[in-house]
Amino acid sequence: MAAKTYIGLATLGLAMLTAPWLRGQQDADQVPVLTLNEAVEIALANNRDLKIANLEVEKSKWQVAAAKTRRLPGFHGYLFGAGNIDSPAFTFKEGSLGKLHGDANPSQNVTIPLSTGFTGYAFADVTQPLTQLYKIHLYIHDQELSSQLNREEYRSKRQSVVSDVKEAYYAILQSESGLEAANAAVEQYEETDRVSLQWVANEVVLKSESLNVKAKLAQSKYQVVTLTNTLQTQKEHLNDLLGRSLDADFRTEQVPSISYEETNLKVAQQAALSQRPEIREAEINVDKANTDRKKAKADYIPDINAAFHYMTPINTEILPTNIASVGLELSWEPFEWGRRKDDVKQKEITVDQAGLKLKQAHSQVLLDVNNHFRKLSQSRAALEVAVAARDAAREKLREVNDQYRTEAVLLTDVLKQHAAVANADHDYEEALLSFWSAKAEFEKALGEE
């Protein structure tokens, strides 16, 4: 009696927990459908991490624009103002300026203070790089390559977001399939329970056997609750990836289980080599290494500027007030103890390293695609086996239930077949999860967006 009461309370409790889900099923048609393509588009537009990466790309564009200004003339100004401490002065000794009308000039020592009170100097210059234009060109190109690397990193982030969205979407599909199987198990146990109650009334089966069916039914309802909660958590996770409210409700749509790339390895390899950002990043790094080598060689070129200089002293008694000049500036280090040659050798080694990394990136991408191509093919075959086994187990359960209604088999045979269906459903869910995971990994290996 206690066991029966406990099972009855458990069944009632689980029924109360599943009631909201059952009401939700009635309103399912009113929930908007979210396709996989729509989910990807929303994520690419709203994902917060992706927006942060895109801002980094925008920053790099301004860095390139700033680098290009180095080609233009530079304007500089300098102002120094102060009060003199030691009162500097110019002293002209008697006759130091020669003779004037036969007399000494000056006729006696004359002291002229440089300034009185506040004094200082103002400088201004305009310089136009000449020989440095080649170095500046290399510097700008290096900044452009860095900007391209940022774009490739952004593209890699886009692909990661797309992959995460697909994995989340596939996980929801797998949970929905599991929930469908769990609901089917509940219906089957309810039918078995209904027939068992009749046989208990006719004293064909024992009450303990009927209570065993009720326990199995309660367990199935508990699984429905668990899968429902799991599904809701997965939907919240997907909504977070899409950058929208966590409680935004939606329905999924079945996606094609196979694409052309999944049946043709050569096509898949070509797609990966053209789409994976690792390849483009390695190519850019080769270009950057060559640019660094050219920059190291450019250090042999002297720096020559066309320059205009202007200076004026402030509040002085004797110095000229405006001094302007135009000419060329040269700056060069003739002796550097082989440093420039060592830098060039170092950059040449970096070029060789970048070339090897590019080849390695090609190889790694192809290995990745080949591996996931085979895993996906294997998981698809395993899924077909699991589907066939599940369908066979369910059909067998239907036959056994029909026989049980006519007393052709025992209740234990029905429960055994229920267990067989549960095992088949579990194997199917495992195979389905493996398939969707393999599909997501394969699409990520292709570098798809």
C-alpha cells in the first residue's frame, strides 16, 4: 500500500511538472520558426564578441591612414621663454671693431646686455622627407598587412561564431529528438499501464507487476522533465550567441543532413583552402617577413630631408630678430659595426620560417578536412544503423503490446521490449549527437560562414 501511494504521488508530481510543457505544446504553432540560416545571420549582426573584433579592424584602418601622413611635410615649432640668471652681455673692447675716421671703434669698452628681464627663443621648421619616402612606403605596407591580419582574425572570429551557432542549433535538434522519443515512451507506458490495470482487475497479472509499470511510467515522465529543462537551457545559450533576450522563444527547423562537400573530398579540400583564415594569415605573414627584410636593407640609405628653418630671439638687444634658411638635412650612421647586416640576415631567416609555416598551414588544413570528412561519413553510417535498430525495436514493441492485449504474451515480455526500445532510443540519441557534432566540426573545418 505504501509503495502504491508513493508511486501515485510521484506520478501526480511529475504530471504537475509536465503540465506547463503540455500547455506549451498546444501553443507551439504560434511560436516563430528560427531557421539555421536566420540564426547565423542574426549572430553575425548582433554577436557582441564579433562586434568587438570588428572594432579592432576599424582601428587598424585608422592606423594605416595615420601612417600615410608620414609622406607629407612635417611642421614643428619650439618656444623657450625664461628669465636670465646671470645677465649675459656682449662686451666690445676698445678698437675691436676697427677704426672710424682714424679713431678706435669703439673708443672705449662697451658692454651691451643680451636682454633685460624675460627672454627666450622661438624656432620653427618644415621638413619634407626625400630618401625616407621608400622607408615610409615599406612602413605603410607593413601597416596595411597588419590591417589585413586583423581582418583575417575577424573572419576567423566570424567562422567561430557561426560554428558555435551551428553546434548550439544542432544540440537543440538532438534534444528535441530525445524529447520526442521520451514522450513516445510515456505514451507507450501509459497504454501498457491501462491494459495492466484491466488484467489486474481480472486477476491475470499481479498488482506488483502493475506497480512496476507505473514506476517505469513515472521514470519516463521524469526524463521528459529533464529533457525539457535541458532544451530550455540550450535555447537560452543560442539566444545569448545571437545577442538577443534569453527568453526569446522560437521553434527550430530541420536542416539538410548532407551537402555536396560532404560527398566529395576534393571539393571539400578546395573549399577549405580558399575559406580557412589560417591560410590567408600565413600568406600575409610571408609578405610581412619580406617587407621587414626590405626595411632592414633600407637602413643603409642615408636620411635626407628638404628643410626650411626659422628662428627668432625674444626680447634681445643685439641678436638679429629673424633668421631663416632653406637647405638639405642629412643624417646617417656610417659605422655601426655590422649591425645592419646582422639585421638583414635575421630577417632573411624569418622569411624562410614564414614560407615553411605557410606550407605547414596548407598541410594542417588538409589533414583537418580529411579527418573530419571521414568522421562525418562514419557517424552518418552509424546513425543509419541506429535508426534501423530503433525502428525495429519500436515495431517489435507494438507487436508485443498487441499480443499482450490478447494475453498472448506475459507482462514481463512487454517490459523487456520496453527496455529494448529504451536502449535502442539511447543508442539512436548517441548516434544522432555524434552525427550533429561531426557535421558541425566538418563545417568548421571547411571554414564556412
